[in-house]
Amino acid sequence: MTKYLRIIETKKEYEVALKKFQSLFHSKAGSDAEREAKLLALLIEDYENKNIHIPEPDPVEAIKFMMDKAK
């Protein structure tokens, strides 16, 4: 496992972590690469929860969207 893993604090670090995670995504179960991917996923999730805000959808628009998908 690489020793560079740490809390993600900047957008650049976030982008690097995403690329690294993508390269590790299909790692063999139980491998060091899989463990690294799991740790990266936690670090990425932490950064996203703190820094990337997704607005709540308008309830009426959400219902209309779901109704259109059901057709």
C-alpha cells in the first residue's frame, strides 16, 4: 500500500485521488490494492461530503421526473 494516503484537502488532491481510485477499482479481493481502494473511497467520500454540495431537488419536479421515467 502506498504511504502517500492522507486526508484530501484540495480539489487537486481530490482529482488525483479519483484517478488513483479508478486505477484500483477492479483490484483482486483481499489484495493490498483493494485495501488501498477502500481507504481511498473513504477519503474521497469525506472530501465530497465536506466540499461538494448537491442541492435538494424540487419535490414536484422530482415526482414529474419519476412519472416520466415510468412511461
